[in-house]
Amino acid sequence: MNIRIVLLLVPFFITGCSTVSNFSWSNLSPTNWFSSSLELNNAGLGAISSVTPMEEKALNQTLNGDYRLRKGMGMSNGQVISYYEALDDDKVMLVFHGNSSNRVERIEVMDKSIETPNGSHIGTPFSDLYQKAFDVCRVGAGDDSGKVLCRSPESTRITYVFTGEWMGPTEIMPSDDKLKVWTISKMIWQSK
């Protein structure tokens, strides 16, 4: 074989192999054939990442117009922050929070159709992902009071918010036995 051909093909094979690592078998599912399902992963949500501008046009384009966007402003740690809510009918399915550079910094996912590469989604039980909460989970505060937040085993940027029945104080972590039937009610992606 001609050495020139080999030298031309080597970069093609190297870059081709790198895309195989991002392949997800769940993409072959017939339920994904006719829909543009978004995936929450280490980089962000679909094509939305930390470099995406916090602008309605940019978000809408990436979301394929599947949601109605509504802009809002709020306070966090004494700073004014902007956010966009993505609604399906009148139900909030996604929330995008911006940073001082007007880029996406945090994404909250409440849409059941969005999954992680390993298939975690809203409704996934705690016991499918964890054996114990120790060193992985913490008790929620503020808006997440009474809930348990756990680092995703898939990504350091993703946190799962679990909810379930618990008669104890909100500042105390339920036992692992109680947590095993709790389910994901929200998935949070942070740029840092």
C-alpha cells in the first residue's frame, strides 16, 4: 500500500475512533427514531453548554422550538441573575441560569423525556444508581429543602435531586433503606 494513502487515512481513523466513545446504544431505540430527544451529559444539554449565550434565539434554535421560552430575573447571593424557563403548555420543563458573562451556567431538567447517556431520567429510583448515600449525597436547602441531592456517578457536573416520603426533619438525611424508593425529581447540570 502506498505510504501517502496510509498517511492520509491515519487522521481520519483517529478522529473517527474518538466519536465512537460518545456513542449511546439508547440512540438506536425506536422511540428515538422520530423525535429529537435531548441528552444531559457532562458537556451540557444537547448542544447547550457553557459557551451558549443566554439569549432566547440561541436557546430556541438548539431546542428546535419544542418549548415556549419565558425570561425571568432573580437574586442569588446578592447578585441579579437572569434565567429562561422552557415550558411545555404551562409546565416548566427546563430552567437555564446565566452567569455574569451572559452564558449558560446551570441547567435544571424536569422533563421526563430527557436522559443521561446511561439512561437516568426523572423517575429513576435511588436504588438503581446508589447503594448508600454516604459521601455521595447531601440534604437539600432553600428551594430543595426536604430533598436529597446526589452527585451523578456519570458526571461531576450533574446532580440528581431525589424526593420521596420522609417523616423526619428536613435537615436530616433519611436512611438508605428509605432513600432506595425515592426517585429523581430534577437533574441539575453546572458548568463548574
